Amino acid sequence: MPEIRIEKLRKAFGGLVAVDSLDLQVRDGEYLTILGPTGAGKTTLLRLIAGLEEQTSGSIFIDGKCVNSLPPEDRKVTFLSQTYSLFPHMDAWQNTIFGPTARGWDPEKVEIIGREMLEMVHLYERKDALPNELSGGMQQRNALARALCADAKILLLDEPLRALDARLRLDLRYELKKLVKDMGMTAIHVTHDQEEALTISDRIIMLRSGKVIQSGPPQEIFNKPESPFIHHFIGEANFIEGTITGKGERGARLTGQSGRTYDVAPTELKVGTKAVAGIKTEFTIVGKEPRDGVNDFPGTVQRKLFLGRFTDYDLILDNGHNVHARLPSSVAHKFDEGDRVNVHMDPERLLVFPVPGKGLAKELEMM
């Protein structure tokens, strides 16, 4: 059973610590996504599991067996890197079936799985093309097909959909997970794309500076982030710094630095405690009129940016607070730059966090 257990794993490159005393367990058959900003240690972690890097300390177990001293070829792990690593003298078909052919599989079985994989990544009609005759996105799809043909029980995917066009990337998200499940594999999928992680994962690991800062199902990571950084990284958020000045049955009250009071979600923080409240930009409602008088703030549209399905707005409230909102474009056309509007923040959506030790600005840095 392809289960992975990692204990106190550490990898340092000179003075730079890429993976920092990390503990992790990946369950048999799980599709785990590792999400985090550039430099978080995501790729290094995959390379350590694959045996392509040697850890500074700590241990890696596969199926209960310590593999610290095993070479990559004996770990029964397939690693799909960002560089594709296709054989330049082989066409797409030969690259795809290289693994099962080298293992001496029955030719009929090789034919079936090779065709299935190339059709899954929409490359069967280009099966005779060499890597230099394929676009970057096609090369990545060829590398993905080859990885899925390798007969490993653990699949390590480093940004596998990064170079694909938007439509194909959406299609392959679902097909990739389904195929991994059908083949009984355990997968670790590294990405910095929040939407990709939310749609494809059984569980998400949030990684920052080589450490796991939160782990859970996608809905939990999105709806119950454990820090302002996660709240902002998984969908951009607006933040208000202030002090908890009251509590009630339905939530708490936060007085911002401007002196304005906000109704916020329930919190265990005590009255008098400095805090940060955050709300997702897509939950920040913009309208012509106040909704119910609770957390309704007059303001002005400063900038409007059309993004297709959504339109982004930069707004400044009359209390001087800058707010960002993302609205469906079907309603967003109602507002233009310079318009006077009302900004509503649902108290239940204004999640409360302790003030980060290094300050909010430092906490939100994407490093």
C-alpha cells in the first residue's frame, strides 16, 4: 500500500533551509496537494521523497520502510519535474511507453496503456512528433503521459499543468485525478495555483518557509484559514487592524484604527486584545444602497479592471480604508470609476485572527 510518512525532515543548502523539520503523512490512495508561494520548499520536498536530493536530517518511509538510503530507481516513485526531461530522439509515443517497454510488458498491454495515456492528454494524433516539434504545453502533456505509464504506485507531480492553456488545464484537472484514483495510485501534486489545489485535492498542505502551516480538506482551508497569510493566499482578502471591543451571541466587535466599529465573526480572543479581521474579496459586496446598516460603509470606486467572468474594483471608504472587491461581471458593469457606492461586509465572513508577531504587512508577504 503506497503510504508515505515523513519524520523531522530537514534539507539545508548551505545557510538556506528549504525544508524545516517537517512531519507529514500521506495516506494510501490520497490525492494530496502541496500549496504555497515560490520558495516555500515544495519542489525540494518532492525531490527528497523521490530520492533526487539527500536530506540533511530526518527520515522518509514508504509502505512502512525507511528509504533514506534507497536510490531513486528502487523507491517505486515516479517524479514529473517542471523540466519534462523527454528523450529528444524519441517521438511522443516512444517517450510515453518507455517505462513499460523497458520492463518487458506484453506488447498488447503496452499498446493499450500508451494509447489511453496519450488520448487522455490530447496528444494521440501527434504521437509521431519529436519533442522539438511539440510546443511547451504539448511537451508537458507528453511528460505527464509518460509518468502515468511508469507503473509506479506513487506519483509526484511538480506543477504538472503549469504550461497548459486555460481550457485544457481545466479539463486535465479532473481527468488527472480520476485516472490516479482509477489506477490506485497515491499522488502528491505541487502547485502555487490556489484554484487548482481547491478543485483537485483530497487534502491540501499549506507550506511556507519549509514548514506546514495548515493541513486539511479544501473546504476547511478555504473557509477556516488559521492565519491571515492563508486567508489572503487562498483567495485575496481585505484586512482591518484594530482591537476587540465587545462580544455578543452572534459574534464580536472590532474597533479599527480609524475609530470605526465593525461587527465580526465569533472569536476566542478576549475584549481588549489587538486583532486582525479579514474578508475575501469575492465576499466584499458592492452596491448602490446600504443593505442592513450593519457593516455598511460608503465609499468611492477608484479603479475598475475587467477580467472576463469577474471584474476587480479598488475602492476607498469614507473612513479612509482601502478595499478590494471582486464581483461577477454580470453585475459589475453597474459601477464605474468615480461612482459613489456602498460596501457591505457580512460579519460572519469577517474572520478574526491574532495580530501576527511580525505585523500584518510582513505576514502577507508571499515568501
